Amino acid sequence: MNRLKMMVLLFVLLMYKVQAQTENELTAQEKANGWQLVFDGKSFAGLQKLADGGWVVKDGLLMATPIPHGKQMDIITTASFDNFELTFEFRAAKNTNSGVKYLVTNTFPGKKGTYLGLEYQILDDLHYQYPERGELRSVASLYDLIPADPKKEVKALGEWNTAKIIVNGRHISHWLNGKKVVAYDRSTPAFAQLIQASKYKDLQNFGKAEKGHLLFQNEGTPVDFRNIKIRPLTNVK
């Protein structure tokens, strides 16, 4: 191997090592700004499975596994959060149907023990077709309530998307690959009307929780997560 080829190989290996070191890690600046890891890339520390199975940690990824019995198998954070900025990367495959729920609680009357909350939809919009209300259940939408901006930019299946959820008091927004795609005020009569027209209409006080868990859905289709980070917000609107 000549000198030039050796240098190129060493450069590629170095870049790979640098990238591998930065996944699921916080920079010094992020730490100074109050960011925390939700997922450390190595274990389920800080996470709790709501069923026996459904998730594995492999190669720095939080990965949903196939479900043999057809029942949903979700995983939640052990901690609860109120006002925050959450960022994460997700990778969808063909027919992926998943989501990240926030302000999740398990105290709804008649549903005690079931963890429910507002949801950032993760979906393969190309192949997975909802038979009803599909426009409200596309990727990055507020599931069943507000559709994401139709001009959203989604990466190809198998590539990584960057998502962000900001909860700042009554103001909440969803972001996809650097662009805001959903924004709403959950204290308004208009938002209450959206709930009454949705599958959540019979859940008392749905969407009003001031604090709750994060939940990652496994409905039996492939989805991977990494670089899940959160920081508290103090200047609440």
C-alpha cells in the first residue's frame, strides 16, 4: 500500500472513530447549557420497559424488536419532565409506525395503569397507510390532532432524521430536520375542540398534564433511536 492510500485509510478510520465517540455523548458546551442524556447508548439506565421485551440496546442504538404476540411494548423514562427541549434522532424502515409521547401519565380515569400523552408521530409516510385521519397521523405530526407542515423534509428510509420537541408551558412545537413543522397552544378553546374531535375525546383533561414521562413506542415495526437528549427550560411562557 502506497503512502497516499495509507494516509486516506488512516483519515477514514480517524473520522469513524471521532463519529463513534460523539454518538450518545454530550459536549462540554451541552453540559454547560444543562443538557442531559436520556439514553446513554449502552444500557437501559433511566428507562423502564412497560412489557417484558420489545427493546434492545445494540451498537449505540435503542432498537424496537419484533412483537410475537401483537401487543404494544413501549418503554418510558423513569424520570418525569415539565418544560423542556428534547432532541433525538430516529431511523424508520418500510412500514414503520411508532412515536415519541411526552407529558405522559397513567392516571386517566378509567385508564389507570395505561401510559398516555401527546405524541410526536413517527411513520413511514410512503408505505404505511392509516385507513382514517391519515393527514393527522403523518411523520412529525401531533398524532391525531395537528398535521405536520406538508413542506416538511423527511430523510429516505434507513437514513437518520433529527427531531425536536419543545414544551414551554402552554406552547409546544415539533421540529423535523431543523424546521418547525407543528406549533400549538394547548390552553386555547381551539385546541380543546381538536381533542373533542379526536380519539382522545373521552380522556378527562387529556393534554393538560404539567409534567410527565417520555415514552417510545413499539407497535411491532422497526424503528431505531439515538442521541436522545433533554434540557430543562426555565423561562416558561
